[in-house]
Amino acid sequence: MDASTLVALISSRICHDLVSPISALTTALDILDDDHGADMREQAMDLIRTSANQAAVKLEFMRATFGAGTTGVGTADLGELRELSRRFVESQKPELIWTLPIQTAPRAAARILMNLILVGLDCLPRGGQLEVTGGLQDDKLTLNVIATGTRATLKPAVRAGLAGELPEGGFDGRSVQPYLAFITAAGARAELAARESEERVELIVRIAA
């Protein structure tokens, strides 16, 4: 895939995730403009608070996932990324359980991890549990994102993206994001794998520590 197409599709993914809270903000402002009364005004203000918070949380998470903080050389603070992930997942249906014991990781590893958290969330259409775990062994860092829940599944296009393959029908804003995880893993000489069983999807990356 050429760089301009990759950028366009990643931008589509970011915009897709921000449409809902921003549209809700617009709806709330329309209610305030129409002056429906005190009750409707309070509901509109609650909607503004909730939607503004959701938009901010999503922007912070996307910046960490796709931005400069997880590119290049150096290490990333996993404690900070854990907090960003906690707030982001709280705005979705699943529950986040973070048992990863390490506090820092190579930026490439952090970028892959954040992308796999997004993939894991997309595997849980009915909610469930998202666990982030892993550890160090023999100078290798293993990171696991485990999605467990009703109808948890890895869609064929997502599986293809994780393998660096072109999905049937081409990439879109959803399947291109796993492909970004593949590109990052390939550039860092990391191993990327996925395992699927009944109502459980495990995403795995192994990278030099």
C-alpha cells in the first residue's frame, strides 16, 4: 500500500471514532439554541459534558496510538498508556484488565500494543473483557491482548491485515488499522500472531526488549 492511501485510511478510522461524540455535541447545542425549557436544557448540558469527555478521551488514545509518542527510537511509558487505555475502554462496552508488570517498553512495542487494543475492542461487539498481559523472557518482550466475550471473533479482513495481506474487497478504515500493526511489527522485526477459540481472541507480539 502506498503511503498516501495508508494515511487516508487511518484518518478515516480516526474520524469514524470521533463522529459519534461530536454529533452528540451538535445535537445538544441545537437543543440549547431552540430553548426547550429548563429540563431539556439540563439534559443538553449533561450530553455536552459526556460527549466532550468521550471526544477528549478518544483523541488522547488515538494520539498515543498513531502519533509521534510511539514512533522512532526510545521507550514509552506504559503506565501512562495504561491510564489512557483505561479511560478509552471505559467509554466502550468492555472491561479492561491490565496485568502487564513492566513500566516501559520500546516505542515500537507500545505502538503495536495500542493498535492491538483497538483490534481487541473491535473483536467484542457485545462487550466483555479485554486483558493486557505479558512479560520479559530471554531478552524478548511478549505482549498479549486477550478479548473474551459473547460472539468475540476476529473478522477475516482484520486477520488478513494482521498478516500483512490484502483483504477480500481491499482495505477500509477498520482493516487498515491491523495492517498498521503489521507494518510496525515488520519494521521492528517483531513476531505478530493471533489465536482464536470460542468467544476468545488472543493477539500476541514478541519483540526484542
